[in-house]
Amino acid sequence: MNVPNLITVTRFFFIPLFWIAFFSGVDYANLLAFAVLILAGVSDMLDGYLARRTQQVTETGKLLDPLADKLMMITVILAFVIDGRISWLAAGVFFSRDLGMILVSMFVHFRGKRKVPAANWLGKATTVLYYIVFLMIMFQLPYYREGLWAAIGFSIITSLNYLYTYLRMEPNVKRAPQ
């Protein structure tokens, strides 16, 4: 296992740390939980940077990296809904999109198709947008509900872009004549 993939794997440990920090009940729980979230985000950028810089981009990394991201995002959204900061409707739309992405990735992987679309600028922008919205929700800044819906809408557009990219990579998919 190369260093970028090792960093990706360690990001899975931030998930329970976030949960523990968020529900710790200490006065600075929001700040502590957000610090864990930021560490996860920084490690996400670091593993991607190192993988590209050292030419160690792997199909395993392309699969694990978004899985770690999605599981962290699902954990954060679940914590927010349990705490009453966001609605079940927003969480449901978010969960549907992210679980759909996870299931499609698993389907592609277990079908023996090792090639998956690499992260693109839309995916990175979606992640940054979610981190900004999570900051807004965490500290209940103005317009955080509207920001969440905007991020969800943008993430759906990103998902459609990845689906389109995957279909163009897949040689057995029938395409309309050009």
C-alpha cells in the first residue's frame, strides 16, 4: 500500500472521532468536531496531491478516496439531523444521492470494471462547498439551510457529470451516432 492510499485509509478513523467530538457535550464540542472535519479535509487534499505528485494514483485509491469522503459526509449530515440542525427531508435527499454514488461505485468495481472516473474540478468544488455549509450549520450561521440545499443541488449536478464521464469510458455502452 502506497503512502497516499495509507492516508486515505486513515481518513476512515476520522469518522468516529467526529461523532465522539460532536456529541461529547463539552462546551467546545462544535469547535472540536469541526477541527476533526478540517483534519479529514486536509488529509483528503494531501493524499490526492501526493498521489498525483508521486505518480501513485491507483484504482484502489480512486475507489477508497470518494468512499471515505462520502462516509464522512453522511456521518456529519446524520449528526446534524439527530441534533435537529437540519431537516430529515434535506438529509434524505443528501443520503439518497451519496448512497446512490456508493452503490454505483461498488457495482462498477465488483463487475470487474476497475476503471472509475478520476475526481474532477466539479467533485472538488462540491466537497469545498459542503465544508463551507458544514461550517455554517455547525455554528448556525445565517442562511445555512439555503446553503445546504444549494450544495445538495450542486452535488446532484456533479453526480450526473460523473455518470456521463463513466458512460463515455465504458466501451459496451451504446451511444447515439455523432
